[in-house]
Amino acid sequence: MALINDIYVFVNSEDVSREVTASSHPVEEGIDLTDHVRRSPLILSLTGELVGDGYEDDIAQLEQLQAGGELVEYTGVNVLSSALLTRFTTTHDGTIRGGCQFTAELKEIRIASSPFTAGSGNSAAQQIEEAPAPAAQEPPAKTHTVKSGDTLSGIAKSYYGNGAAYPQIFNANRDKLSDPNKIRVGQVLVIP
């Protein structure tokens, strides 16, 4: 006697399939090089019988679990707690009165955890935090390389159309300028 979720089944045999996969890469000489080994999911193959007055209901429940992709827990000689019912077949050959033979395959699975938390009735769409808006990027600063004969007022006039706006350039370049009347050829000035 065994259980698939809360459904009693008579199991004649439980076959457990365990496998690993190994990646391999050819090398110049000798056998291939293996650099990664990974365990595959367990597969539990069952054969048995469904009997009793409600065996048709048991078949319907197992079909529903399979079709819905619902997780099942198997408890028999072996125990498998997080599995899918990937194959389920029944045989009605008249040898069992009030029941049938069955075969089933349960495959171990691992479910990724959700980044969402159960909240106060919020839908998943409401729980997604909006990504912060990118910071308003200032356009790249204009620069002016001082040439022979340039003055701050002349530079201000060429960029702003008004030579009297030279204090804006001077203030933006205080780290390079100590006097608005003293600029050097080759200096690179920021034009705000």
C-alpha cells in the first residue's frame, strides 16, 4: 500500500532511476576531459493496482494532478516529496474485478522561489517595484580651448551672444581661474 498525495494505491514495484550527466571536451591525447558533473532528477516508475468502490474517482484525481501539473508527494517504500506525475496509464483487462492495473512515472522537480512575497492582497503586477527612473543626465559640458587673443567676455559673447555673461564662465572654472582677466592660451574652459 502506498500514497500519491491522499490517494491509496497498491504498488507491486517501485523502480528508481538515478542518473548523472557529465560534460566532456576532446583533448589532443588521451580520453576526453570532464569538467562538470550534475545529478539528474530522480524518476520513480510504479506498477500496481487501483481497486475498491471509488477506483474511478482515484483515476480521475490522478489524471487531474497530471493534467494540472500539480506537485505530488509519494509515500511507499521510497519517498518522493516534490514530484510531477509525468506518465499515468491504466489497463482494464478483466483480471481485476472492481479495479485496474496502472503504471505511473513520478519525476523529481525543483521549483525556483519567487522574488515576490505574499502581501496584503496585492497582485504580482502591483508588487513589482518600479525601476528608478534614470537620473536626468545633463548634456555633456561644452568646452572651449583658449586661443591667442581670447577674453572671457569675447568667449561669452560667442556662446551666449552677450559679453556681459562672462561671470558664468568664470564661476564654472574657478578651479582653473583666479582672475577673469588672466586666461592662458591652451586652457580648456567649461562653458555652462
